[in-house]
Amino acid sequence: MINADSGGSNGAHVRLWKVELQKFANETGLEIHVSHFPPGTSKWNKIEHRLFSAISLNWRGQPLINHEIIINLIESATTRTGLKVRALLDTNCYAKGIKVADAEMKALRHHPESFHGEWDYSIKKHE
């Protein structure tokens, strides 16, 4: 089960997101259920809401001049309830502007749920 917001690279209508989920389902054999928050409601994500405010308070007034400082400030953030943060710098290079063909979309084993299938769906492994 993946709970995702509806913005950015994991948006409910992002074609590449669904193609990559299909690849993951094929590799793992898992049936993946995805539930997106409706657009404009990412504030309902309790972890994001609690964590980002703690990170922002922690690095308030600090110049963010390099990756090491940023990672250290993120990792030293804690919430009132004791949530601790782990952060790593991702140094991988990622391709930009990847286009997903209509044929790739038709090949998905994408199954919308009966209620708000545009936000809630499953992706099954290809047999």
C-alpha cells in the first residue's frame, strides 16, 4: 500500500510514475495498491505535516551552503513525540523529460477502484 500526495513526480496522473510502479510490481511479484490524497490536500499527510515543520524550525537562520550542513540539520530534527529523522544524500543522476508512449500505458495492469479510481488504484504483476 502506497499513500501518496497528488503533486510532483508521484502525482495521480503522472504516466512515468505508473510505468515505474508496473516495473516494481513485475520485479517483486507484489500487487501494489495506491491511494493518492486529493489535489491540494497534502497537509493531511500527518508525517509530512509534523516532520517538515520540525525540520524548518531546526534549520531556521542557518545558511544552507553545502549538502553536509543540510543533511546534518535534517537528521538532527526531532518532533515532540520523539520522531527521529534519517537523511542521506542521493548522488544518482536521473534522466529528465522521459516520455511514456500510449502503448506503455495500455500495457499497464492498472485497476482503478470503484470509488475515485483516478486517485485510488492497484497495479498487478504481468503474468
